[in-house]
Amino acid sequence: MLRKCTAQDLRIDQINRQSEKNAIEICKEKVIKHGLDMKVIECEYNFDGSKITFFFTADGRVDFRELVKDLASVFKVRIELRQVGVRDEAKLLGGIGMCGRPFCCNLYLEEFTPVSTKMAKSQSISLNPGKISGVCGRLMCCLTYEEEAYAELNALLPKIGAYVETQFGFGTVIQCATLAQTVKVKLDNDDENSQRTLPVKEILVVEGGKPEDGSEPPRRLKKPSLPETERRVFLSTKELEDSLGVKSAEVRQAENDAQTGAQSKAQRRPRSSRRMKLASKNEKKSTDNQRTSDVASSNTAEPKRKGKRPFKKRRPRRNKPKKDS
């Protein structure tokens, strides 16, 4: 970046874009005139207009020396013709892929990486050319995005046809699921459940493959230990109660009975409105009788004195203000 563009720079860029459309049409006419087997796809002007670059595609080498001289005499500037591939054509023109999004090469890809059908096989994609090819006619660039992850996951899986040992017996791998990390094994026994889908961690590949004499190879796979929750199923009820600290049913029933009995004693029958009135009346009578008994006891204990009444001080009279006559 040299400097911030100005309004004059934007006007020059707009003029160059319009001139590119006219230059492409003129170049196509000159190609037909010279009879060259080439396809002009894009044209690019320098900012100062001192050079024009034409991009074209062709099946092989093309001698365009006479075409360059003819174009130079028309435009009076330096002419450059550059041959590109079909992928570069899609990158220059742009478009919408089968996924419904713009081309990756047109959006952000700076360079093209080689793509092979082996990548499609490792990702379990159908090898139909119509499904794995892009608009340019080559294999889609997006096949390389997840190739590294699929390579790591496939390295953990056994090959199809490998002889493996499982917890259900020996068998042969007939199918692998890369993302789920599971394999489908066909067991040697001929019962209804001869095919089982197992995780990769629960199988072990037998070295040397299946014995030719039909004998069973020695077992090397350890039986998986049951989790703690599943092992408790096989314990007796008393052992389970002791290990978990759970009370037996009889103890729980006795505790519940004692609790309900205490609650029944604590709860009382609610009084009706009539009974409440009678209770309040009786309480009032009892308080009155208590008062009378207290008064009688006080009279018998200390008789009243006979004599003059005690002097009672009178309050001083306040002089009312005189009314003005």
C-alpha cells in the first residue's frame, strides 16, 4: 500500500474497468482473424494504463507472436498474453459451486494443492465424477480440507478382511466407520448374532490372520471389567445396603410409623366456633372469680381505717382573660 486513494484514483480505476470489456472483445476478434486455438477469458489494465494483460486457456502451446503485434498496433501500449489452466479460469471468473457457496478458489485460496482420487476413497465418497468434480472439470479442492483428519482416524482402524478377536469370539472385519470409530465383525459362529458392530477399542487384530488348520488362536484380549454400577447388580440385598449405607425396608417402616404417631399426637382437633365462645366465657368467669377472691383476702387481712379522709390538693384556678368592652 502506497497511499490512500483519492477521488481521482477511483475515477481512473472505473475507466480502466470499462476499457477492459472493450479490450476483451477486440482480442477475441483478433484471435478469430489469426485462426488461433485459444480462449480469452480475462483482461487486466495497469493502473497507469501502460500495460494490458490478457489471460487465455488452450490445450497446448500457441504461437501468438503475430497476435501480440496486432494488438500492440491497436492499443499503443505494452501487450502481454498469459496462458492459465482450467482451475485458474474458474478462479478468475468465479461462480457458485454445487454446495451453494461461491468458489473457494475465488474467495480465499491463494494456490492450488494437488487432489487425487485416493482422498475421496479415504473419506468413503462415491467415485462418481459428477459428484467429486467441480465446475472446472477437475477434482474439487475441498477434498483436501479433511484429508489429514481422515488419515489419522483411518490409521486406528483395521483393514477390511482382517481377522480380529472380540469379547464374543473371533471374526473377520467386513465394514469400517471412520468417523464413528466402529467396525462390523462377522463372527466365526453361525448364530443369528454372527455380525456385531463394535468400537475399535474392544477388538484386537490377530497377527498372521486366521489359522489355516481351523484351530482357534490363543486369546489375548482381556475381558472388560464391569463398571461399579453394573457390579452392584450381582450383590445381595444386604451387601448392597451395607456398602451403600442404605437402611432396610423394616427399619424404614418402623421409623415411618414412629413419625406418623408423633404427628398424630401433636395434631389436635380444631375447635368449633361454639366451643371457642364457651371457652372464652369460662375463662372470663374464672378471671372474675379470681379478682373477687383477691379483694376478699385483702379485706380480711387489712381492715379499713376510720378517720378523716386524706387532704386532697385542689388544682389552682386559671384566670380567664377579660373580654374587651
